[in-house]
Amino acid sequence: MQSSIRFILDMREASAFIVHFGFDPESFDCLLGLFEEHYPVDANTGRPRNFTADMALALVLMYLHNTIKQETLCVLFGATAATISRTKNLGLDILETIFRSSPNDHRWRIVWPKVQEMKVFNDMILSNTMFENETRVLNGVFGFVDGLNVPIETPKDDLEQNAYYNGWLSGHYSSQVLVFTSDGCICWVR
């Protein structure tokens, strides 16, 4: 019997990929090509890994893209907590290696758009407006702002612990503000 995630990977339905992994199948495949270059076929014990590279990448992306508990990942991937934890940590390390090896790669570079690009993004937004008052309000808009609270491990230092504590969420988080251009790319993070 195959896992739910294997079914999604084999089905290759764009909406399922976007909802669960945050990527369409083509973008997933592009990242998978880089991921496979670093993903070891065998575990440290010499035995074959429990997850193929595509399952490992799916696990990491699902972990990063969704607020999901380890127990739920175990059910979705059909694996033990230890396997999920080891694979997730390895996958996160691999993604960091990929991104750090080519920090200026246009596929993941975060850069504020040039004035001409802002105009193109504004035209994209205005092309989807129906009413005159929308056009007036959206004139000059090239992107959108959103916030993200990433859960982190509780820091050991009391001052650092206090700095990252979010009373509203009752936990420790690294809070981010992101600006997205109208093509869905991130152009600024704080």
C-alpha cells in the first residue's frame, strides 16, 4: 500500500502540489533535480534510505509550507517519527546547501524590483480589476505584504527567550514580514 504523499506525487495534480508543497509540479521537479544531487542513496548504516529523494523533498516542503504536527506527517508519509525526523533534518540541510551554493540564482534570489518591473507588476494587477474604483485604489501597487510566524525551538537564554515569545500565539516564533510581487515571488523579507 502506498502513502498519501506518494499518491499525490504520482498523480502530479497541480492544485494538490501547490496546496501541500507550495510548488507546482514543474517547479517541484526543478528543485528535485538539485535536491537529488545532494541526497545520499544510502543511510549512514549503509542500508538504503526509507525515502526516495522526491519523498524527502515533499516531506521538507510540506513541513515548511504547512503548520503540521510530526504525528500527522507520520500518517501521511507512512513512516515512523524517527524516520520523519531524520529525513526532515537531512532535507533541510540539503536545501540550505543548495541555496547557499548559489545565493544569487534568480530562482530564489530575493530582490526589490526595479521601477520598470514595478510597472509591469502593476499592469498585471490592473488587468484583473473590474471596477473603476479598484483601478484608482490599485494604481501604483506592484505587490502585497503578508506576515509569517515561524515556530522555533525555545531558546535557552532568558533574554532571547523573551525576545522570541509571542503571547498571542503562546509560543516562541521568528516573526517575518514579506512582500510578494504580483507574479507570486518574494521581493523583500524582514
